[in-house]
Amino acid sequence: MKSTATPLTDVRAAIRSGRFTGHTSGVAQDHVQGNVVILPETLAADFLRFCQRNPKPCPLLAVSEPGDPMLAALGSDIDIRTDVPRYRVWKQGEIVDEPTDISALWRPDLVTFVLGCSFSFEQALLDDGLRLRHITEGKNVAMYRSNIATAAAGVFHGPMVVSMRPMSAAAAIRAIQITSRFPTVHGAPIHMGDPALIGIADLAKPDYGDAVAVMPDELPVFWACGVTPQAALLQARPDFAITHAPGAMLITDWLNHRLAIF
Amino acid sequence: MKSTATPLTDVRAAIRSGRFTGHTSGVAQDHVQGNVVILPETLAADFLRFCQRNPKPCPLLAVSEPGDPMLAALGSDIDIRTDVPRYRVWKQGEIVDEPTDISALWRPDLVTFVLGCSFSFEQALLDDGLRLRHITEGKNVAMYRSNIATAAAGVFHGPMVVSMRPMSAAAAIRAIQITSRFPTVHGAPIHMGDPALIGIADLAKPDYGDAVAVMPDELPVFWACGVTPQAALLQARPDFAITHAPGAMLITDWLNHRLAIF
């Protein structure tokens, strides 16, 4: 599936039918991908405020009408019940299942939130000629729970999750310029250099994704990450929630170019 | 003289009369200041190519007609013979004098080059609420000869001189965004983090300017510096050249805002 030649319609059909259940990094790479959070309507207002107060980790691309599984804002034929490769079902803050289809779990009170994802800015970095080690090595990006607190809203609070990419100083400077153009997919980094300053004790032990080496002439560069709401779900322990599985994102009709602010 | 209330005409009159002979950091701070290189016409073409090939350290703001001491492109009444607070006179690559007026040295074959200066982007950083330690401490910025080679042109070659400002990671990220808007005053940094990677053995021993401390939670951030031509003069050893004295810049009529590209 990791071919630039695979059209979006074929990718979506493969995901919808359950034939494609993996990570979407590099898949339909010109298209915006999104982090997904699905909550009962009783929690939706809290979560909307949480996103508004934490725009770096939680940049909202779309919010569905309650009970409506279609996401017309993001594409002409996106059904959130089937179009994510792999989901996580949460009960009282625990992951109870990782299905590839949530049609049987759908309810008329569910609201879907789609948040921007770093895959969009990674494509812009690759297009500029930068190399990303986790992609070269075929890994999921390394993610860590930092000691940076999110701004709480209702039941939602917790640490900001960050993704890390090792870069030379020159590449980091260029990456800051490029990602600053994409505020709706996390924008500029939130930290670089010493990981201990944001509460990360060991880069070799990510909380999500896969570790990659940081070379002596490189800086670890940290971006706010769309997995942050999953850390907030751990703390809020709502009765019921559904998210995407990290790395297995919703692929939208939008083109990444559309997100650049200049 | 370090008052925002001093009008440009008064500042220029004080410099022209020899009453003001010091550093221009913070003086007429809304106005673009420039590094100055004055060369015989026989070397002017070489130096123009040197600037074209090294736009980060040598961003050209203006070049005079041969023999013309006026710089109409930069202001209605700028006379390069009198309007720099302190000059350096070079013979065979050695500094032989530091006068405050070069009227007696003027020749009909001299060409003036004015290069952008970091004071313009420093003002943009201060306006954004960032703090710069050398300014807080009343020092000249620390400058170092790096091991980054400039691209040679004719007789001109040598190491890139860089200025260093210590910053937290968050401030460095913001400073990269801001300075990227100002390509004609050195633009984005060229390095950050480990100084040894660009051949700087000891930050406490700058080659020009004054040392400042780098705190444990800070990164040293390095910008290309307009003192680079002075390092090239050391190597080229031309019979005759005049520059500004580091920190004592030409103040132009231009407003810093004018240099922002977006």
C-alpha cells in the first residue's frame, strides 16, 4: 500500500473493507491525515474546550454532528465507522479492544473529532529534501509523555504527548521554518535539545511508537502530538470513547498543500 | 544617546560631528543599521561576487558609485566619510587606525558596500518580548570565527564569522521564525547547540565582542555575522580598505519594518 501511485479511492476501499489495517505513514501521502477522538455528546463540550485551549497538540480539523458518522467537511464519502484502519475502544480509561470497524458500536449520541496529524508536515519536510530517520527505518515515530501540562477543560487534563525527530542543527532550523507554515498540523516544534527539560528521562524508551537513535551531531526536536487526547482519556476515564490506534490515521480528501498558511 | 526619543537627525548630527563615537546598539532603534566595507574600485568586483556567494553573512543593502561618498539609496543625507561613529583603516590586512572621520582618507576610486546587520532582527526579537542577554548586560554581542568556509571570490575568502545569542529552546524556535522574515539582515540562524560542530572551542573566548553566559537550560544560537568581511580582509590583505569598527554601525534612513518579507 506504500505507493504514491495508489489512488485515494483504492486506499479508502481497502481500509473500509478491512484489507488494510496498518499504519498510514506514507499512504496516499499528498492527503491530510487525522487523529480521531469519538466521545458521547455529554463530553463533547468539555473536549471542544480542551482542544481550543491546547491548539498545538489538538488542532481541530473537523467536528461531526452528534450521531452522524459522515464527515462531509473532510471528504465526500468518509464514514468514521469504517474508514480508520484500526481503532481503540476505551472504557473507564482502559483500552478494551482494537477493532478495524466500529459499526456495531455506533450510537446516536457519538460526536467525532478529527485533529491534525504530523504526517502532513512530515511530507512537507520530505518534499524539501530533509530525511526523517523513523521513515528511513520503517518505524512509527517516537512519542513521549512530557511534563508539559495541557490546559485543563472539564474532565480533560494531563500531560502533552510529544513526537521526536532527531535532526542536525541546520535541518532543525529548516524544519522549524517549514512546520511553522502548518499550524493546523501541530506547527513549529515545542522543544529541542535536552529531553530532561520537558521531563523525558530516556529517549530510548518512548511511551508510544518506536525509538530511533540520536547521533552526536544531532538535536532531538520535539513537536506537540495528536496522541495527547489519549493521555487525557487515561486521566479522565470516561465511560466510553473511541480513538484511532496510534499511527493508523483517518485519511481525508484534503490535500496537504491546503494547510500551508503562506 | 540610547533613548528611543532621540530623532535620527540628531543622532546623525552627533555622529557626524564626532560627539558620538560608540556602539550603536539600541540607538535610533527603529532604523536599519549597516556593516560598512570601503574598497578601491580594483577590488570592488571581487567583493561584489563574494557577497553574492555568501548572502547569509554578507547581505548587500547598497553599493555606492565609485568615488561618491553619498549613499542616496539608504537616505537623503548620508555621507559615508563622516556618518559612521568609528572606522577601522586597514593596510595589507592590518588595522592601522580607528578614526571617527575618514574625510582626509577619501579617494575618487573608493566604493562603499553596506551590509545588513543583526541589530535589525534584534529589534524584532525584542519587540516580540524575547530577551537578549548581551543587551540586558550592556555588552556587544559575542562573535566567533567559525570553521564554516565562505565561498571564495577573487582575493576574498576565509571563515564565516558568527554571532551567538543564548536562548531557551522555546525562545530559539520563536527567534528562528522571526529572523526568517529578515533575509537581508542575516535571516535564520546557521547553527544552534554544540559550538564544537562549527569549530568554536570555547564560547567564553569570542573573537570579537563580549562573552555572555549560556545557562544549563539554554542553547547557544548562531547567526551569520556582517563582521565576516573583516575576517576576509585579514586573509586578502588588500593595500587599503576601510570598515566600520565592530558595533559602531552606519545608521540609515530605512525602517526595520521595511526589511520584513512577510
